[in-house]
Amino acid sequence: MPFEISPSDLKRRLEHGDDVVILDVREPEELAIARLDGAVHIPMGEIAGRLHELDPDKEVVVICHHGIRSAQVAGFLAQRDFARVVNLTGGIDAWSCTVDPRVPRY
């Protein structure tokens, strides 16, 4: 099972300048409501066909709405030799509640 990271820990890492790729696996209509700047967007259903767009040597933090789909995608990536993949606990909803209330909740 992939490692998880809390929204506050991710915020600290981003503020520190850590080199992480944020992979948002939500659908386009969800992205239109709430998003994290700089995130790579590949909907969950397209991940398998778009793996070539991701660098398996980079740390990847996978996010979705509540952390369920992203956990599945993180597990999928880990099985495909992405050694440094983590799931954002609670998803963008938890990010909005604990880190940045300017990100709309839905």
C-alpha cells in the first residue's frame, strides 16, 4: 500500500521547495470547481494510457476529492515501478479544510 501524506505535511514540503509532482486524478468538471496550482491533471480512467507522461523517478503525490480514487491510482503506480508515490489523505476537500479555505469545497 502506498504511503500517505497529510495536507499540512504536503503544504510544508511545497513551501520548503521539495520537488514533487502533484497528480490530480479527478474529472475535468471537478477540476473546474477546485484545483491546486501546478498540478498535473490526468483523470483516473486515463492513467493507464498516459503513464508515459509521468516520470517514475520523481516523487508523485496523487490527489482526488476525498483520497479514495487517488489511493487506488497511487497503488496502481506503485505496481508499475513508481517507487516514490504517495496519496494525499482526505484529498482536495481536506486541503481546503485544513490548509487553504480559498479552495472551494464541493
